[in-house]
Amino acid sequence: GKYSEILPAADYNLSYHTEKGRGVYTFCMCPGGQVVAAASQKGGVITNGMSLYARDGQNSNSALLVGVTEKDFGGGVLDGMYFQRALEEKAFELGGRNYRAPCQQLVDFTARRMSVSIGGITPTYRPGVTPCDLHKLLPEFITDAMHEAIPVFGRRLKGFDTDALLTAPETRSSSPVRILRDSSMQSSISGLYPAGEGAGYAG
């Protein structure tokens, strides 16, 4: 529009804690961005988001993340990785076994019905998307948290919960393996202080 050259790209950051204490939040909001493939192994689908420098794409996108802990997937050292891998492999199946990403219109997700079309959003994910019911992909504790948070986000940010498309899954937002640390934040290796997403404490 006529203001596009003087106004910066719009962005947002939303967060909510469910009644059961689970965090739901938007992450890596990309104004004018695109959803991209991020698979790192055969037979898995992973999504991620990015913007080019101009941030002038037709869509804006962000991850809608739900926090998970070892209580959800087990206490073994690699159980978080196995949980992550199972979601990625299930997404591969739902997408059609051709690296297309499963997707669902947000209005269909909130109504708990399968999507048969993509609605008014033109997907940017390549090689493409497959409309489905994401309740068949995501565990109930995740979808329940999303159902609780999405209406709240819609009240905080007009339009958030209307014409939108969910493309799944983004499973690499934080490390599934935790580097243990003591009360001073130091690891078992003297002088090494694990921090950030790679340390496995970001949820």
C-alpha cells in the first residue's frame, strides 16, 4: 500500500500459560516471510520460518510452540530426540510420504474438523502442503494447549485466529538433549556454562 515504504514490517510476540501451566507462545515471527523445509534425515518432515532481507512476502508467519518436558516424553537421555523424531516421521506419513508438510486451516483446527483445502492463505512451503487434521499428528496435550491459547491470542491480536494456516511440525526450536548444570549454571566440565536453546533448557 501507500505506507509500505515508510512503515516497518509488522511483527508480534504472544505468550500464554494454560490452566495446567503449559507454555504456549509464538516464536521466530517472520514479517513477509515464508515457511521452509528443514528436514535433516530421510522420512521426516520439519518446518521452519524465515524472512528475506526486504521482508516483503505476502504472508507473515511464526511458529506456534507448546512447551514439552521430560514428563511428556520420558527421562532417558535421548527420549526427547525419539519423541521429536516420531513427530517428524508421522508428519511425513500425513503429508503423503513425499515431503509435503501437513497443514490445516486454523478455523478447521479450532472446530476439530479435517481441512480439505488451504483457505485464503497461499502456502510458501516447498515442495507443498497436504490439508489434513493436525489432531492426528500432535499429541492431545499439545492440541489441548493450543485450543486454550488460540482464542486468547485472537483477543489480543485481531485477526490472529481467523484466516490462518497451520503448517506442521516445527520440532527443532530447542535441543531435545539437555546438558545438565548445577545451581551456579555450570556443567560437569569446569568453566562450561550451557545456555540458550542448544543446552536443552528452552522448552
